[in-house]
Amino acid sequence: MLKVSITKKLKAFLLSVSFQVDDEIVVLFGPSGSGKTTILNSIAGLTQPDAGSITLYNDKLFETGQRDVPIQKRQIGYVFQDYALFPHMTVDKNIRYGMKDEHLLDQLIDIVGIRHLLSRYPLSISGGEKQRVALVRALATKPNSLLLDEPFSALDDKTRKECQDELLRLHNRWKIPIVMVTHDYKEAKKLGDKILNLKDGEIVQST
């Protein structure tokens, strides 16, 4: 279970949100600049809220007035919009970065179907392949929660659908809290157990 209750003053408005994610997929949906990525970055530890708390299961990751848990100790996987793969490393070396369990990694490689890519470099593979590699790399760290920032936005329709289905299969297998940002309402409806609509830093609707 992931619990988030934070405030942060941004340039245009005050971000102020409270929500809970059980072992489900929660989608943050709303226009650009509404605070969605700031929420992900706060959970990951890349951004520090002004006040509030973030708790993942029994671990307090952030609490007003207390020392933050460092990024590398939060046990959170993060798939960025541009996938953030290391261009100078092969796919094999990319997915082993931060890996905690060789057997789990081997399983993930076959489930997602990227074994034929292991010796390739990120610049030589497609967007859909990069997305799958980034997902395997994030899950290979055995995270307690997974964050996804518009992971399918740059993909064509066919590849996007395949990757959405892949995410649902993986989540069905590894039940962890997932928080995902998207601008695509059809995608939000397909993937989200819960959709939080954001506007100017506030949750205006939860469905």
C-alpha cells in the first residue's frame, strides 16, 4: 500500500493531493502542467514536497520535519517518459543495473520477450522495445511500487496496445502499487483500477 499526502508550491499553483494506492494501478490524468509528474518525482525522491507524508507499506519515505529516505533505498521502480536507458550499455547491461534477483530477471526477459535484444544497444532498437527494456529494468530491482510517466505516449497504436497488455499481465503477476501518468483517457480507462483527475495541483475527481 502506498499513501501520499503532500503539498508543494509550484510556479503557477499549490500542489495539494492526498490519495492511497493498494495493490492496484492508479492513473493520474489531467492536462499538461497539472502536477502529475511532480507527484511521481516526490514519491521517487527526485523532488522534495514542502509538507506532508509518503508511506510505502510500513516505510515512511517522507515526513515533514524528518530526514527523507534516499532515492536508492526507497525500493521504487520508475519508468520515465523517454525510458532513460544508458546508451553506452547493451540491453543486457541496462537491465542488470540495480538487479536484485538473477532468477527474477531471467523470468522477466522471457515474459516480456526481449531475450533476442540482449546484445543490442538502445539506439538500435525500436520505441516499443525500449519501453519493454525499461519496464524489465525497473521490475528487476524487485520494487515495492512502480511509477510510470507516460510510458506509451511515443508509440504507434499497435505497439501501445501490446505494451499496455504487457503491463496488465505483469501487474497481474506481481501485485504492487503502480502509479501511472497519461494524457490518453482510453488508456487511463483500460489500465486504471482508479483514475485521479488533476487540475492545477488538485484532485478534482476520482473514478
